[in-house]
Amino acid sequence: MNAIQTAAHKAADAETFKRVFERMHAATRRSALVERAARQARLDALAALVHDNAGRFVTAISADFGHRSAHETRLLELFPSLESIRHTRSHFGGWMKPQRKSASIWFRPGRARIIPQPLGVVGIIVPWNYPLFLAVSPLAAALAAGAHKLTIPVSASAAHSLANVRKTREEMIAEVRSIVACRISAPVSVAWRKSA
């Protein structure tokens, strides 16, 4: 690909990204709040998809890296991904609860509280080295937050494009869409997270 084609390709990608972002942003304004049951269903579907497709992820990641040990992928990508989803499922109900805060003396007898709400569209930039874990873990947090997600995979080089992993991930996201009817373009980053 020459420099002119590369520049045209980048401009087309930027326009596509802008259109997708604007469409997702508009959707967040139409339906800002996502109920707890819907968030739970999305997390359950994500956990099932990662668990059920573990072998496919191992194969795709190994093929993409030329060869990567199945043990490494299971230990450093699948297990942490499933554990991140499990942790998020068990704690996000508490993260959603309003928190009482003390009001300044100047505002007495007023009361103050923090009400967690979705931020809108959350972007996850997925590095190439551990693509599954670095996409799924923040995706779980964004699903728990009720935010809309937009994933941006990053390649190490043109030769190392992670095409196999992206294909599997896109299939997974399409399946999540059909199961829970949520608007996901691909995995994305942390919308909000509070330590347990």
C-alpha cells in the first residue's frame, strides 16, 4: 500500500469512527439508564461466550502469534477474563447504589449523595499483546456501568494484525447483541470502577 492509499484509508477509518461514535452517543441520550437486570444479563452472556469459546480463542491467538502456548493463553487471558467478569457480577450491584456524602456546613440542613450513572459511550483501546483479557475485562466493567461501548483494536504492525482474534471477537459481540439486545460495536474500556 502506498502513502496515498494509506492516507485515504486512515481518513475513511476516521470518518467511519466518527459516524459510529455519533450514532452511539445519540443512542445514549435516548435511553440513558440501563436496569440492573439487563446489566446482569449482559454480564452473564459475556461470561458464557468467553467460557464456551475458550478453545476458539486459544486457537485464534496461537495462530495470530505464530505460536503461543495454549497454557499461557488459558492462564493469562481466559482465566483473568472470566475472573474479572465474576468479580464485576458480584460487586456491580453495590457500585450502582447511591452513596451518602456529608454536606458542607454552608448547605446544612441539606443532604448530599452520589448517584452512579452511565457515562455514555466508552472507548476501549485493545493492545495487541493480550487481546482477549485487555478487551473483555474493561468490557465487563462497561457492561456493568450500563454504558455503550466502542472498541478500538491496536495492531503491533501491519504483519501482526490480529485478524484471527478480531474475527472471533466480532462473532462474540454479534452473539451478545442477539442475546441481550444491547448496542455494542466491539469490546470497550472502563466506564466506572470502584474498588471493592
